[in-house]
Amino acid sequence: MFQFHRLLQYARPRLGSQQPFFWMFVDNLLLTQDDQATATRFFEMEPVTLQDVRGRVLHNAVRVWSNIPAVKSKHEALDPEEELSLLSQATQKAKLATQRPATLVKNCFLPLREYFKYFSQNSVPLYK
């Protein structure tokens, strides 16, 4: 997580640039409470919990810090039992656990496609 700070600094457009800059940091529920607090302070925002619920069963979840406008939580934070259940599932099904967060996060990027398509057709600056 602490290397993410460096990546943000190197990737960020120069001051005064019109170029938009979107970023996302995903936690597969592995960060400790202290690390979560540090990330929240560093990113200057609370994480959003994205959950994969099928029927009444919670299959997977991730915590996301992002400046992408479409990243909004439809769910409340996980209680400790749900989090432990997901962590035990992740250790039992390591391959599946690595695929699922990607599916959850992928949907956050879809609105950006429309964002860039709209602004590429108009002369309005992409970023103020």
C-alpha cells in the first residue's frame, strides 16, 4: 500500500494539466485496522465496500478507495463475521478469490468509457 503513494506521485499529471487523472486502490480485505486507517488518512476518504451478493449469500467483497465518480457503495460495511467468512473462503479457494475482486472492480471503470467518449466529441475541457 505504501508504494501506491509513489505510484500516485509519479503518474499524476503536472499542475495545470487538462488531463483527467483517475485512480483506484483495492483491498481484498487483507489490510489490518491500522493499515485501513492509514490508507483512509492518505487517500483523504473513507473506503467503499463492494460486495458480490447472489440471492442472500455474500460471495465476495473488496474495499476500494478511488476518485472515480461511479464508485459508490450499495452496501454497508461488513460485520466481523462476514469478513472472517470471506477470508476463510479466500484461503480455501485462492484462484477463485483472485478472479472475483477483478469482476467487482471492473464495473467501476465502465462509466469512464462513456465519460471519455462524451468529452472527446465535445470541446469542453476534460478536467477543471
